[in-house]
Amino acid sequence: MRKSKALLFEMSRSGRQGYSLPSCDVPVKPLEQIVPHSLQRSSDLDLPELSEVEVIRHYTELSTRNFGVDTGFYPLGSCTMKYNPKVNEEAAMLPGFAYMHPCQPEETAQGALELLYNMEQDLIELTGMDRFTLQPAAGAHGELTGLMLIQAYHRSRGDNKRNKVLIPLSAHGTNPATVSMAGYEVVQIPCDDRGLVDLEALKAVVDETTSALMLTNPSTLGLFEEEIVAIAKAIHEAGGLLYYDGANMNAIMGYTRPGDMGFDVVHLNIHKTFATPHGGGGPGGGPVGVKERLIPFLPVPLVEKNDNQFSFNYDLPDSIGKIHSFYGNFGVVIKAYTYLKMMGAQGLKQASGDAVLNANYLMNLLKKTYYLPYDRYCKHEFVLSARPEKKKGAGAGDIAKALLDRGFHPPTVYFPLIVEEALMIEPTETESKETLDAFAKTMEDIAKDIDRDAEKVAHGPYNTVVGRLDEVRAARNPILRWTKK
Amino acid sequence: MDYKTIDGLKYTKKHEWVRLEGNAAVIGLCDYAQDKLGEIVFVELPDVGAEVLAGKSAAVIESVKAVADLYSPLSGTVTEINEELLDQPELINSDPYGEAWVYKMEISDESEMANLMDKAEYEKFIVEEEEK
């Protein structure tokens, strides 16, 4: 087992160097003549002093500690950690794209504009919306953009009393934060005993103050909201709009479309559904699509096509403005577009079909050992409850640590909140039956370990670089900076 | 029963407790809630003078597992907040009914008290929750 190693600062030895500079070939001036005394640093810099090979070994060793979808199974629920084909990287690194400048004149960037335009057309077809902005940098950014569009729409009609956004308990976790950021009040909608939105409870709170309903379909329970048409009708009749959180789009591509379900605004997570790298902070992509009546409010610029020429359109007087510098994370869009083209329409449909098949297969293996609160066909993910194991002394968080010990990335734990001791598992379409079987077997082994010695499981992991971390201290008194002793 | 309850307090289905003192009330989080949340790392308190509504969020409790709202059991005006919790949120874990009271309030609608449970009712409610 490899244990934590020293920081570069701690490895530093005074006088050791990893560089040699040529002698200065211009006259040397005293510092005082260049920088006024008041701006000069008075304390030491305390930069580490090391040789090149020490630095290289340090970072190379650290790089081997990464866990990613390229090293192992990563069933992190709601995150769609599917394999990211390397051809996507090749496309994004093509010199014509990689060496562009965002301020380059349009006529010299026609290829890039065409890609943005084509990407938008493909997303329109896939979702049933009328136009897209590709600017938002990730899902939550897309959500905020979407709510700002909805707000702008209501205000343009003089409809200023709509100050509430409805969110089901099974919604994606970022939705309530987005609602607050956009200045709205959250109204929570309970689920019925099937785990679906409680339609009667929804109808009871919808009124002229309802700005929108934010819905993730399928939900974070991995269940498809079968009554979506009735839900949409209830919201629309009250003058509200429907927002589709695309976190779980990987379950429905080619089978159904948010636009056909009645949604007015949609965001997609291209770093999830369209296989661009994520985890560790991005960059991601969260394009937002809208129906006709919301187009005037989209961020500028949009890409237009006229006589086979592509251009940026900044002429949207009612636009909510820019929500990202330039045109969003263009490199990520290239990767996602490459994925779309490599897969093709049939390929995308098969990806969703296989994602759902994999999830149902794994769910049926695991429900023999673990408690499955909503026992019905799932879509691309499902949620177990480790409540029985918790009573024995090791809960969802402990099972997650035990998985780390056995070389798997754990599922999402303690979310969604409607399932106590939740383990939210999303295998994705890119995993083989053998991998799913191995994971299920490991989960069974962990359950047996809990029966045998829950206390031991509750103190894991044992095989990782660091053992059980003090999460409380990390949250209350985080040490984020090295300081010289 | 695994969870502590206290005689003389009133309780909500969201696991807040209320100690009535005439027209005033002290509000806190029940033992059951602190146990489910796990170690508390942060508490956001209402402002003194703030109007709170029964069933609406009045404070935010953050644990290593989750962020949860504390819903005001009654409507009224916040008169005092427990600033100790800002530095020592862990008091909610160690002494939920004592040192870790969250805020005090003046009640504006006494009829809302009818919605609260007494100790016996609350204990029965917890048992039902656990059996779900």
C-alpha cells in the first residue's frame, strides 16, 4: 500500500536547483530603481528548491493515483460517467480548431461557426426544441440560464407576480440552488408511493405565482415520469413554463424528446450524455434549448446560416445578454459534436437502450442482496437503500469506502434525499456484462463483510493511500494552504 | 426506542422541537434529526427580528452528508439566536435539546400549536417512520 507522501515544499533542500540560467547580457540595475520600496516583498518567497527529476517523479507518482473512467468502473449516479472516446480529443486538437483565436474575423472561422451551427441543429433534432445556445459551461450554469430566460419571458409580458419555482423531491440536486440564485422561492413537490411526482400535490400548489416547474425526467430515482403530459398541462394552464433538467438525457435519446413532452426550456449536459471528459471540475458544457416563444431572450451571439455563409448574430434586443465569454467552451462542443457524428442517430438510440438495459440488469442482481425501495423497471440508474446495513453498523458511506478498497469508484451516496442511506448507481452503456457481474459480486461480498464484522467495514478503507478521512474537520477547519513551520 | 425525547416539549413531523414559554418559544432540532444528518459542520441562523412562517425554512443545517432546512414549527418573530452554534455546530450532535437550541421567537398565531405533537405522539411517529 502506498501512503501519503511529502509535499514538494517539505522535500525542498536549500540551494538545490532544477534550472540554470545564462548570465545576464544587459546591465543589471538595483531593484530599488525598478520597483519602489513600498511595492517590494519583505518576507521570503519560500518556493521549494528541487531538482528536475524530483519534481517529475513527484507529479508522475501523483498522476498514478488518479481514478477515472479510463482506469475502472465509475457508477456515480446522475453523473453518467461513460467512456470518453479518444477520437473526440483528436478532433478538438486539430490545429485548425486548437490554434484559433476567438476574436478572429468570421470569414476566417467559417469551419468553427459551421460546427457550432450543426451542433445546434443536431441538439434541436434530438430534443425537439426550436433553438439552442451553446454558451453555458455546465449543467448548473445551464439551469441558471434557463431560469433567467423564463424570467425574461414572464417579465416581457408584464407578468411580474410569478416568484415561485416548483421542484419535485426527486429532482436533480442543483435545482434548488439554481432557483435561489435566480431570485425565486422553491416550492417542493412530494413523490407518490411509486416514486413519481405526486400529481395531485402538484395541482394543489400551481397558481398564478408559479413561474416554472423544474423536472428531471427520468428523475434521480431513475424513474420515468409517466404522467408528464398531465403535469405539463397543469403547469401550462396556470401560465407557468416547464424546465427540463437534462442530467438524465442518457436514458431517452432517440426514444422520446423533452420538446414532445411539453417542456419549454431544456438543458443538456454534453459532458455526461455526449461523452466529453468530466469529474474534477470540467470544463463541461450545458447547452440550453428553448421553444419558439423564448428565442428572443437567448444569450448572444447565435450562429446563423445564410447562403452557406455562417455568421454571429448579436441582434437580439431582448437577449438576457452574455452568460459566458465568447462562445462557451468551444473545445468541449467539438468533442461532443464528434461523439454525436461518430454515434449517429441509431447509435445514440442504442446507447440509451444499452444504458437502461445495463441499469436494469445490475439492479436485478443487486436487489437480491440490498434493499430496493422503488422496485420497478428503472431507466439508466437506480437507487438502493443501505438502511438495513446501517442498522447493522455500516451505512451507505461505509459501503462506498469498502468499494474503494476493492478498486471500484463508489456510486453516489446520500442522494437523492428521499431515500435514506441512498446508493445511487448508474452503470452507463459502455460497461460489459463481466464488469457489472464483478461489481455485483463485490457488493455481495461487502454485504457479507457487514454481517460478519460491521465495525471493521465502518472503519475502512484500508488499501487506499489515505484511510478514513476526518470529514468533519475537513469541513469545519480546512487547511488549504501550506505554511512554513 | 433509540432516540431521545424530552417531556414537556412539543414536536413537528420534520423533527424540530419547541419549548413553549408563554407567548414565546424556543426552537431546536430533535435527536432523531441530528442522528440522521450525521456530524453537523455548519449552521445558518435567521436574523433577529426576522419573520418566520410555520412550515417554512428558518435555518439551514449542514452535515457531512447533506444540507437540510430547519422549518419553523410556528409563525412569529425571531427574538434571539444561538450564536454559539456558529462556532460550535457540533453542539447539535452532542446536546440537541439543551445547549443547541437554535432560536427563540415570539409566537404570532397560537392556533398553530394544535399542529404540534407531544412526546408520546412524537415517539409513536418516529417508530412509524422507522418501520416505513
